[in-house]
Amino acid sequence: TRSCAILLSGGGSNMVQLVKSMAEAGHPARPVLVMSNDPGAGGLARAQAMGVATDAVDHRPFGKDRAAFEAELTARLEAAGADLICLAGFMRVLTEGFVRHWEGRMLNIHPSLLPKYRGLHTHARALDAGDAEAGCTVHEVTPALDDGPILGQARVPILSGDTPESLAARVLVREHELYPACLRRFAAGERHPIYLN
Ligand code: GAR
């Protein structure tokens, strides 16, 4: 059984779905820690309510010293026994050192159809481009931002009258399907991507 930690910065709706999925019979991973860079993140309370251990390392006292912040993250992740990390709305860019340490053991979900729209404001950018569809991607984390082998994608239509908010809500529903499916496959050793339509 893999020991999975989930890193988040916000409300943690993806984290909730990942934790619920790991309770399924025969799941190859279990949740050992939910960790945030924001001690006030709503996701921490939601994890506690589900009986999952939580921790926070506030990034602010570290200032520009990302390496020191990340060393603290890694120390606490390893103390919890984590051997698999799911980034789930974790809004800090990670340095190459941290990524290399966890390479092959760290997944991310990104709210676009990568390789389109790496970075922020993905939904507004898809709307501005006049795209007919949008979606989300789960991928292995490598040092380049929102890059790395794709493990799965789900697509949604863009509808006339969509705003970044309405599109984000439609994509989020699919994130909640896609991420648990990709985690389960990855933890079982499967590396071929899945494409949900
Ligand atoms: C999700 O839409 C996720 O794809 C996105 O943040 C949201 C977190 O929601 N991640 C990124 O933008 C990463 N750069 P949640 O806290 O409810 O899971």
C-alpha cells in the first residue's frame, strides 16, 4: 500500500474526493497526511473532519527562501511516511530540488487541457482564445511548470455565455472524477494515460 500525502492551498474539494476514493475496497493507497502552505486553508478543516492527519508550513516566514520552505515540507512529509504526493490546488511553485526529490512519486491536477495554458487564469485564457472546449489534466510533476507525463485528461464543452467562473465550475466536476481515477491507476503502477470524454 502506498502512503499518500495531499498538498493544498484552498478549499480542498479535490482532496475530499481523493480521500474518499482511497477508502474504496482494494485501493492501492491510503491517505497519511493533508498538508498546506496556508494554516487557514479550508481544506485542512475538511481533512480533519474526515479523520485525516493535517499539517501546515506557512510559506510566508521563509520569504524568498523557497529551498528552506520546501526542506521543511519534505521533512514533515517523510515524518508522516509519505511515499506518494498529490498536489491538489497547491499554489506554490516548487523548485527543481523538491521536484527531483519526489520525482516519479508526485502528481498534479491542472485546470486545462495541457499542453495548453500552463500557469494561472486557465479558464479566462481558454475563453479569450475562443476555444470550443476546455478540461483538466493529471500529470506527473517534473521540474518544468505544469509539464511532465500526462496520466489523464477530461474534457468539457465551452458554452456561449460562459464566464471564467462558470467554466471553472464545469471543469471542477470533471476534476473530481479524473483525479481519483488517475491516482488509483498510478498507485497500482499503471502509467498509460486515460482520456475521459
Ligand atoms: C482546482 O481547480 C485545481 O485544478 C486548481 O486549483 C483548484 C483547487 O480546487 N489547481 C491549479 O490551478 C494549480 N495551478 P480545490 O481546492 O477545491 O481542489
